[in-house]
Amino acid sequence: MTAIKPEISLVIPVFNESEGVTSFVANLMSIVTSTGLHSEIILIDDGSHDETFYTIAELNSSFTNVKGLRFTRNFGKEAALLAGLEAATGDAVITLDSDGQHPPDLIPEMIVKWREGAKIVHGVKSAGSYENRYTRARARVFNSLLSRFGHINTMGSSDFKLLDREAVDILVHSLPEHRRFYRGLADWMGFPSAEVPFTVRDRESGSSKWSTLKLMSMAGVAIISFTSAPLRIITILGMVTMLFGVLVGLDAVISVINGKAVSGFATLIISLLLIGSFIMISLGIIGEYIAKIYDEIKDRPVYIVQSKIGFDDSDKNS
């Protein structure tokens, strides 16, 4: 019997989510079923250390449209999203988190906007979604900088999106970069889009896997991927250093003309510290771009799949 081609694919990265993924999928299934569309749910186990993949296997036994991919190790959320997009076969693909913070009940609204002509529907966080002022300020600064210098709109952006098949194919096949920033690429493509605002909910179970270090790493990848503005900072630092040198030189000349001793030790120490700091900052910025080039030219696979569940020879997967 030939399987019915899904109209909607749902791509969900999971990492150590064995506690809550069953209830999440059951709720998601009821919502998607209410749309009347044939669907597939693809869960990507990003190298979990708990029983997540075995739970996915049990879900596949209960729901035949639930499929699973298991990575050999933790490759990161961006890799999991790419794997899911490559494996998806639906006319539209919805990406969302498995912790319940992306409200699945907004999926019907996203589908309506897609049917009205939007190629990409962005789930946009409302201002009240942030836990505290620090988190809100941090997100505002990062999104403002990326939007201004990277020429993409990431204000309130999230990984909760619907992409038309045309957008998915371009994202997967025409954008071959390895270190990816999904939110930015989805906006960068420039397809007609719509927005669905939402308030981030509390996690249904477990705790966040995003440490401050991981968030900073993602921010670095995003900025380097979409703008060369940090490289221009080096030129600015050079001009500041030159201006400082001119002022110090003028001070020395004036002191000599007036018959005064040239200020030495303090000025020398300050100059060395300032110039040394600028040099180290400049080398760090250049190093980040060289590291990205290095990662790209190695051309290693973005992820490696260890196991698959629910896929057969007719499925599109990587």
C-alpha cells in the first residue's frame, strides 16, 4: 500500500526530553489532526543521554506518522533542524521546540496564513515573553545589531516557523553553508512572509539546555554569518589608536617647546595597554572569521545519523 504523502511536516529537535516528549507529541497530534491535513512528525534526537530515542520508538508504534532520527552525538540544534528539513516531505514544514514553549495551538493559524500566500510564517515572541529585564535587554541588543548590520529582521524571532516547500528546498539545497543560523536564513531568503505573535510558555518538564556560553556561541555564528561589520571595527580601532598617538605626540612637542620634561612613564604604559588591547581585539575578530572559513572548507557533514525510525526507502532523508 502506497503511503499518503504528508501535506504538513513537523520538525522537532529533542535533547534529553524523554520525560515530556510523549505528552507533547500526543497534544501536537490532536492539534494537527484537527486541521484535516495529512501530516508527519519528525523528531530528531540530538545525541541524548537519556531514553529519548526509545521513547520516540514507542511513539512510532502508537502513531505511524511519527518518525525519528538519532545522531551519533550532540551536533547542536541547528544541525538537528537541518536534518529534519532534509528529511521532511510535506508541502509545508513547521519547526518548533519539544518543551512546549512554542504553543502548538497556533499551528492552525500558521497554516491559514500559508494558504493565504505566505511562503514563510514566523512565530514572533511578544515583549512579555522574556523572563526578566536582563534577558529582554540582551535579546534587544543582539537582535538590533544583527538586524541593522546583517540586513535581516530578527526582532522577536524564534525557531517556531512554517516554511513552504519552495523555501525549504532553497534552504536545504541552495544554501550549503555548514555553520548555520536558521532564524536568519529564513528571513534572508526574502520570501513573502507573515507573523504570528506568541508568548513563550513555561517548560512542561525538564530544564533549559541553553547555557550562557551556548547562547553566546550562537550569537557569534549569527553575526559572522550575516555581516562583516565587526571587521570594520578594526579600522575604527586603528583610527582611534592613530588619533591617540597624534595627541601624545603633540603633547610631547609642546612640552619640548615650553622647556618642560616630556611626560614619559605613565604615557608609555597607557599607550602600550591601549594599543595592545586594540591589537588583541582585532586579532580576535579576524580569528572568528578565519575559523568560520576553516569550518566551511573542511566540508565535514553537519551531522551524522546513527538510527532511523519510521523511514522507508521511499522517504526523502539524508
